[in-house]
Amino acid sequence: MQTPLLVAVTAHRDILPAEVPGVRDSIRAFFTDLIEAYPEIPVQLVSPLAEGGGRLAAKVALELGMELIIPLPMPRELYREDFETASSRQEFDELCAKGTVLDGKILEGTSLEEVQRPGPARTRQYAQLGVFLSSHCHILMAIWDGIELDLLGGTSQVVRYHLTGAMPGFAGGPLSSQRSLAGNENDLVYHIACSRARSPGVTATGLQPGDSGFYTASSYREMTPSMPDSARRMFTQMQIFNEDLQKTSDSALGESLLAAGSIQFDDAAIATNNYFMKVNELAKIYQSRVHFSLRAIYALAALLGVSFIAYSDFENMQFMIWLFLLFFSCGVAVYLVAKRQDWHRKYLDYRALAEGLRVQFYWHVAGVEEESGTAFVHDNFLQKQDIEVGWIRNVMRFISLSTPMPTSKSTSSGLDYVIENWIGKVGPEGVGQLAYFDRTALRRTRTHQLTRSLGLACMWLGISIALVLATSGHLLSNSIQTFLLALMGIFPLMAAVREAYAHKRADKELIKQYRFMHRLFGNARDRIDHAASSAEKRAILRALGTAALDEHAEWILMHRERPLEHSKL
């Protein structure tokens, strides 16, 4: 199981024949560079197999052994009517047989008869395809002349949408998308310049046929031959993730989102669940490692304090300085191992990805759609984080690629399944997130109370010892006085270490967050139980999923502010 690097192609259909060999060479060089740069990431092409650049890229990809994914703008038989000659239709069929075809759906509110003939309805199907290509790729390869046109669903519109999140006449507006302001990572374009048969040699100002390179929303038209560093880092993280996936044993997998004997799940739901199980297991592995390193570092910090107090207060314990140095060295060693192997980042990233996949799975099973019909789960997630966590959305893009395009509806049984298993209920045998947040908030609260009790106990013990020394110290021997003074230092030290450990784990903040999430899911369950229609229930689930994703983003942001630090020793 590996996450691929998805390259989607949008291209002219009428490339000038004399330029075709050069375009083919540029495509081949581009694919070859990606394959060599990221050997642990299989490169896949996403192409609707339109005549011209779309098919040219598909043929090169197949020659290089790449997998081909073929999303269509409409049902296959309708799409074939776009190709005028029998040889073109035959070539289309032959290429379809070599890849995975994703049949396009008719947009809601549009009839089959409207799509069968040229016109606005059929054009909107191509606009839907352009949005889908942009939203489900990691790099958009644009084979075009670079000339901006207002043709809905055309190559220039698809490129514009990829850069800004806006496709006038179909999706959003100039500033309607977060990514137009937040700097989304999914804006990488590889441009291969060419001219059209109808306009030989004509390209946008500053371009020549055969030019190629990368640009993003922030560097539009400033083409560079090399990939931006931010994208390289992101793909490197994907490669590390793939390596970790390969190390996860299927026999060790735990939580599954598929409840036995419930409903019939489609292939997309099963694939999403399989990825969730793998990622969830990875998150647990690195969570245990992070918790081990935290406990080790803070325990060693306490031992450092005790050994220092013993060394400074007791004359016959000079050897304690060596124990001090030993404890310090062990703490540094634990920190270096954890940092070198990136335990903390992996734990946070894999947990965030698992929770994103959880929402993605339940939305799919329930038939939840985005209100705009153009946004997907990954477009809602981690927008507040830096671009280096964009690899998480890249994985979710691949997973959602197997999900039917918007407009598919689930059965009522799927909706009921999600309500019972995602939201669930509280009780001795409670299931779902309601039961989870209820149990976890209670457990965290008890742990926090233990920390407070320990702090109070240490404080009063210290005060009691001080009172004994103040009132009866002259009656005690020097050795006992020294011992009591050492205890006065050790007790507050223990309390401080425990408090610091609780702060590092964000116990107080997490209690508030778990209680909020419990209230959030409880309110959603109450509203769903009183909802008048399936559409209203799906709308509530959509709002719940978006809120849950926002809270998970807050969770990862909070913990990223609390990394492992050797200075705490």
C-alpha cells in the first residue's frame, strides 16, 4: 500500500503537429525526473484522454510503466461522441482498457438530454471535470499556449482554478476560496508551452513553444526549471510516509470503521477504511514512542534534581555528581533519538491524517456533499498550518480519487450507519465519538486532579518540614536537619516536574477540547434525531465534519507548540 504522486493533465486538443515530438520529449523528461527523484512514490497520471495533449501524456506514462487514472466529464458513451473519427474513438477505448476509468456523473439539476447536445449544460460537465482534476492531483501539467481565455472548463480556466480556487461561471469567485489567501500547497503547475494548429507559433507573451517549467500562485508566469523547495519537502514527507506504511504489519491493525454485519460498503469506503487502519496504527506507534520519551525525559529531570540535591547537601555523597552526569547523558540520548527519528512530527501528522480519513469515510458512506459541489474533505483540513503539512491533504486527495464525483447519494442505511457509528451514544456500551470524548474527558480530568493533588501534597509537606525545622530544629541532629532540608527541595521538585509534564501533554487544554467535542457531537445527535429529512441530516453531518476537522487542526497546532526539548532537563 503506497500513496502515489498524482499528476493531472489539462491540454489543448489541437497541438501544432510539428511541435508534438518536442512536447512528447518534455512530458517524458518530466515524468522521468519525478520517478528518479522519488523512488518510493509511484507516479500516476490522471487524464481524461481528450485528444491532443491528454492522450499524448497518457501514452508516454504507459510507456514508462505508470498507472493511468481516467476521470471522465460525463458517462463514457456520451463522452465518446466528442471524438469525430472512428480511429479516435478506437484509440480512446484502447487507452481506457489500460487504465482505471472513473465514470463522470451528470450534475444535479441537469438532464441527460441537455448534456447530449452542445451547450451550457455540456460545458458545465467539463468545468466539473476541471475542478475534479485540480482537486485530486499534486501537480497539474498544463500543455497549452499560455493565453488566457474565458472558455468555461477550458485549459486556461482549469489552470486559473488550480492557482486561485476560482472558475468564473462555475466555482466560487476571486476571493471565495481560502487557498487564494492562505497559500495552499495544491497550486503547483508544470507548464509545457506549445502552440495550436489554428494559430501556429502563437503563445502568450514571454513564452516560446518548447518552454517548460514550474510556477505557483505566488510566482505565476515566473517559470522556473526546478520544483519549488516547499513542494520538494512535501513530496519528501510523502516518501517517508510510504516507507513507514510498508513497515506496518496488517496483523497488527486495530480500529476499523467497518462494523461487521451492518451494511454493504462500496470499494471506495473499503479503500478509505484500509488506509485509515494503517495510518491509525502508525499514529498509535509514534504516540507510544513520544509518550515514552516524555516520561523518560521528565523522570530523568527529576533524578537530575535529586542527585544534585544529594551531592550538594550530603558530604558523603560526592559520587552523586557522576549520577547527575549519567542521568543528563541519558536524557540527551533519548531526545536525540526521538528528534532524529522524528517521532513527535510523525505522531501529530499521522494522527491528523487518521482523523481526516475518519471524516472522509463517514461523509462518503452517508452521501454528504460539499455545499458548493466543488470542494472536498481535504480542502477543509489544516488550512491554518504551515505548508509542510500539505502532504497530509495530498494523501487525502489520492484516497478521495476513488470516491465517485459529487452528486452521488448514499442509501438511508448508510446514513443511519454513520449516525450510529460516528456520532454514537453515551452509556456503558456506548459507541462512536460521543462515547470516546465522554470517556477521554473523564480520564483526563482524573489525571489533572491527580497532578493538582500531588502539587498540594508536596506544598504542605514542604511547609510542614519548614515548621518542624523552625520550631524544633535545635533538637535535631545535623544529619536529620540535612535530610529534612533535602526533602524540602525534593518535594517541590517532584511537583514541578509533574506539573511540567502535564503542561507538555496539554492536559488542561485537552480537557476543554474533549468537553467541547462531546458537546458538539451531542448537539449534532440531538438535531439529527429531530431532523425532518435525510437532506437535513446530511447537512448536519457536513457541518459536524467541518467542525471536527477544525478542532483536529487546533489539536495539531497546540501540540506542535510543545515539541520535545532537551533544554527541559
